[in-house]
Amino acid sequence: MVDRWTSADTPVLVVGAGPVGLSAAILLARLGVKALVVERHASTTNHPKSRAVLTRTMEILRPWGVEGDLRAQALPPGAFRFIWIESLAGREIGRVEPPNRDVPGPNSPNTICMVAQDAFEAQLRRHAETYREIELSFATELIALDQDEQGVSVRLRNRHSRELKTVRASYVIAADGASSRVREALSVAMLGPGELDHNINIHFRAELAPWVRTRPAVGYISSVGNGTLLWAHGTDRWLILRAFDPARGERPEHFTPQRCLELARAAVGMPDLPVELINIAFWTRTAQVAQRFQVGRVFLAGDAAHRFPPTGGFGANTGIQDVHNLAWKLAAVVRGWAHPRLLETYDEERRPIAQANTDFSVTNGHRWAAAQQAILSGDEAAVASALKEQVKHLDSEGQDLGFCYASGALVSDGTRGAITRNSQVYVPCAVPGARAPHVWLRPVKPSAAAGAPRLSTLDLFERQFVLLSGPRDEFWRSAAQAAAQDLGIPLSVYAIGPGGDFESHGDDWTQLYELDALGAVLVRPDGHVAWRARGPSNHAVALLRQGLAAASGRQT
Ligand SMILES: Cc1cc2nc3c(=O)[nH]c(=O)nc-3n(C[C@H](O)[C@H](O)[C@H](O)COP(=O)(O)OP(=O)(O)OC[C@H]3O[C@@H](n4cnc5c(N)ncnc54)[C@H](O)[C@@H]3O)c2cc1C
């Protein structure tokens, strides 16, 4: 398989077919760029560690048309809560639940999907296989890489035949997980605590429908030290997450299959429960972000770039957002309409977000521990107050949607914006760097949206820059077209309002985007605002040229 890849054929080589590597390949393919994905295992994972696919990630997946298939494999609606219990069959201590996230709210056309990582990866793989631009090479391990000014030479080994190959790629995305060999080969340091504690995941099959039907929850936390029971699939596939302490003599080999079965029965509270052990996994909780996300032509993404506690469910989500930021930039450089300098903004934009999500996840871990301590203390008021705090763990729309980039590819409009620092509350904001807010639109001209009855502003952003302005705009539309043509940058222009291409369906888009009727906003292919003019200008062409030049890395 690898044989037919030559350097000219491999613009981007992706290491790792986890959620981040597969998403990277799909994002590139949708932009017309070929990607070779190498994965050392024979298939995607068989272990359901992550479940929360957050709203922003569902927005990224939205144009791929996979949501229906994911929902069919997801936990049912109405389960998005944590319950503290003595055991699944035993006494309930308390519960936390965020506002209803089963139906889209005003801020997004999408909602969280609780689908286990093994099902999620398998779905991404099936979807990746539908693109002719993607070559998936399983049982293929990266063993070394070396780069020069023209490209990257990647040494690969087939794990069945042991055959060695060298593939030449223009760029490499290292999505090879928390113990990234690529990161190690590039000597990129990880900053932050590297060993918070040690954990085992026990993945087992047992029919728990009678209990889960009466009190559905995505997680049941044992108040008596039997770990956290996470609902994975159907009513019969579960995961126990449990810390162990090597300093007190506990070692991975102590978790024999027999002991794992006993731990599963103890968590459920049924000593005779029929249980089948599926697999186990050991992992170390860390809170680290790589010192840099780019070394020459190689980019770290996902757990290779940041590894942090799962409390909050941001790990894979942050990684998918990394490659969403990176893919369009790589595609633009490969296709020749952006300067390679644009690639430097990947680190500039994503590393602070990775750090913010690391800090958020660590704080959630502290909240988790505080709840456990309160329960052990037996003080009912302390328990109630600690559990109330836990809602921040599940209710994180501000953290998920409210992040704002800062880099040389963004042109400030002089405002600082109202980007919230509240992890629970997202305040729509169109400051350059922010995710362009969602507004429902109704097509005015039938040709504008291929017959869609209503669509989100988010549906306009994927393959090119987009200029949004009002229908009375006489400046920005023609200025943007002239500037884009001059710079050779793909651009679509839409007028929103009576007589335009779309009308706002519900919220007034100019209010959310903080524009007057003659303002305009330029949005990047990843749906983040690149440039904004809140009103008209006599220098429209020059301003838009400046915006597009910065956004494509052409500004000196
Ligand atoms: C208990 C638990 C619960 C979690 N819950 C959530 C959650 O709800 N939401 C969330 O977003 N995240 C969650 N996470 C985190 C999430 O699982 C990770 O962040 C995610 O797996 C990272 O994806 P990745 O693609 O970067 O890396 P990985 O999933 O680790 O994939 C890396 C891939 O690279 C391959 N690879 C490694 N080295 C090589 C090599 N040399 N050559 C070829 N291939 C290689 C590996 O085999 C692997 O398939 C959770 C984690 C745990 C442990």
C-alpha cells in the first residue's frame, strides 16, 4: 500500500488514526488535499475511553453528514448527568445536571453527542474511507523522521511483514497520542505536571438495564471508593475508571482479570452479577502542554500536543479543534494561495487554547476531589455545596465556544470584545479571532442554498473565506471580490437582510456581529472571524486587502 506513495503524492502525512488523526485527514480531504494516515494498530481503538463530543466538535463535523450515524450509537437523550452513589444498585448520595443539552440552544445549531470513543473512531474511519484523497495505512508504524527545507522523510515499518519504507511528505501532522514518538524525536518538551496519578480503565460487559433505566446518567461515582462507572454503549457496555497508587505498592499486574471482575461487581453492588471482561487500559493523569506545536514542517496535534485530565471531556475535542485550525492553513499553503508563514499561526493560536483547556480540566479534577472529600466527611451541607459546584464540570458552553484566537493572521478592529471568561456562559461575539456566531438564515434566492429551508451562518464557512455584509452594502462586496481576485484567494460573498442572499431567521445578525447596517465581517474557512468593519469606509479595497493578506500570511 505504502509503495504507491511518492513524495509528490503526499502533501500531508498524518501519524495516528485516533480521533484527531482521522479528523485531520477528513478536513484536508474536504479541502481537496491528499493525506496518508499511518496507524501502528491493525484498526481503530477497541476501548471506549472518551464519550463527550462537545458542541464545537459537532459543529466541525456538521458538514460531514455523520451526525445521524453518531447519534444512533450514542447514549440516549436525558442521561447527561453525574450521580454519586454507594453502588449502582445502592443508595444515591446526590446528582448534578447541567441545563438540558439534548436540543440545540440559541448559540449553536448543534448539541453535545455522548458517543464512546471506539464507536466514534470507527465512524470516523468509515467516513474517511469515502474520500479518494485519503489513504489509510493500518499496522504501519512511524519509527523515525527527518526533515529538510523541501519536505519530511518518514521511516515506516509494516508491523506484520516488518518491511521498512521511507515516504517523503511535504508536511506531517503528529496525531500519535500522549506518548508521541514524533514529539520525542523532535525533542519538544512538555510543560506542566507529568504525573498527577495512575489509573486503570476496566471495560466490561454486563446487562445493567434495570438500574440505568430508573436513573440514567453518563457517570456514576462511587461514594465508597469503587471508582467511577461510565456508561459506554447500549445498556451492557461499561467502563470503570479507578485510580491506583504505586507508592502504596499497587501495580498494574495486581489488576488480574479476576480482580477486575470483582471490582465491576462491587461498583454495581451485585456480587453475583454475570460480567464479561472486555479489556483494560492503564493511563497516567497529567496536565501538560507541549512547548511548541510546530517544528519546521511537522505539527503536533491532539494528545501529542497536550495531555490533560479527562474531567470535563476536552481531550479529543481540543485535538479535533487543533486540526480544524491547522487543516485549512495547510491546504491553503499546499494549494499555493497562502504563504507558509501562515502555518506559524497554528502554534500561536492553538497553544493558549490548549493551556486554557488544560487548566479548566485540572480545576474540574479539584472539584471532583472536593466532592469526594465532602462525601467522606459525612457533612450534608458540605456535600450539597460540593455537588453544586460540579455542574461547572458538565456545563461548559463558554469554554467550548467562547475561545478567541490572537495572532498575526487576524486584524484587530480596535475592540477587545466581550469574550467571556465564564466557562459556563458563552456570549456571542464577532471580535477578530472569535468563532463567528451562529444565526439561523433563510435563503432569499433559491440558488443561494440548494433548497435548504434554513441554515446556520456556520454552514457558510468551510472551503473558502466568506464576507458577510448587509444587502445595502455597496463598498465591501465589490472591494472584497477585487482584493480576493488580486491575491488569488477563494472567497464567497453573502448579503444578509431583505433583498440579499439570506434573511436572518430569528436573531438579527448585525446585532450579534456588532455591525451597523453598512458593516461587514470576513470569516476564515475554520469559522473564525479574521477581520471586521463595523461600518462603511472610504478605503474598503485597501482594508480588505489588508485583512485578506494578513489572513493568508502574506503580510510582511
Ligand atoms: C477515561 C477517559 C475519558 C475521556 N473522556 C473524554 C471525553 O469525554 N471527551 C474528550 O474529548 N476526550 C476524552 N478523553 C481524552 C481522549 O481519549 C484523548 O484526548 C484522545 O484519545 C486523543 O486523541 P488523539 O487522536 O490525539 O490520540 P490517540 O487517541 O491516543 O490516538 C493516537 C493514535 O496514534 C497511534 N500511534 C501512536 N504512535 C504511532 C506511531 N509511531 N506510528 C503510527 N501510529 C502511532 C496510536 O496507536 C493511536 O491510534 C478521555 C480520556 C480518558 C482516559
